[in-house]
Amino acid sequence: MDLIVMKKNGFGTPIWNISANVGLASPNQADDVQLVQFGYYATLINPNTKLTAEQQDLYSKIVLGQPCNGTASDPLVAAIRAHQKVRGGPQDGHVSPIKGGTSYDGGKHTFMMLALNNNMSDVAPDVFPRIDKHPKCPPLVAAFVKRACKL
């Protein structure tokens, strides 16, 4: 897990990022998994997000803090696949770290972590990027955020 600053038009925006892929056949580092899980939790409760019935069902099955086993039957992998199905782009079952800008594949698609960050920011607008202050923030994410923000 990492905190990066995305720069655009001279402004910097803090973004939470993962260190390695999360999901199907991925490293699934515990703090990265918890960050992605929290991103989907935020997406589920965000009143500004329009979700399909399938997304609502699958996102609600994610248990914050539960390890991801990287198989197709894992609730997080199923949620990632539903997200990818709706947004287009690769249907590989994993979330990739943000690398080298906001988009990949020639700028056609933004990194999924950006969408998850947007939802985290929407449900914690007064404290973002301090998502550790949200009552549902998973423990490994909260600990990392406190260290990254030097508190």
C-alpha cells in the first residue's frame, strides 16, 4: 500500500494505491486487499454511485479484513469481475496498482484504484485522505494511513 500524489494542471491530489495486484491469481498482500475491500465498501454505500443489482449483491458479500485467496470463488474477486464487466477494459479479475498516470491502454480506461479512491473520498469527504478516521476502515489500512500521515 502506498500514498501517491497525482498531479494535474499544477495541482496535487493524494491517492491511495496498492503495491501489487489484488484479486485473481495475484499476490494479495494483506494491506492491499484491505484497501481494495474498503474501496468497494465505500462504493457500495456511496449514494452518488449507480450500481447494477449484481454489483450491489457482490460488493455486499465482501468482508472487510478477510484475506483474499485469489480464486474465482473469493468474494473480492467476484466483486472485481463485476466492476470490470460494467466499466469495460480488461476482464482479468484483478485490480492493478496505478502506474505512470491515470490511465492505461492508450488512455481508454482509468485505473480501477482511481474509481475506488473517488468513492472513498465521497464517503469520507471531511477527512480524505485520512480514511483511517472512517469507522469501517480496516485495521491494516488504518495503521498504514496513520504512519503515512505521520500521526
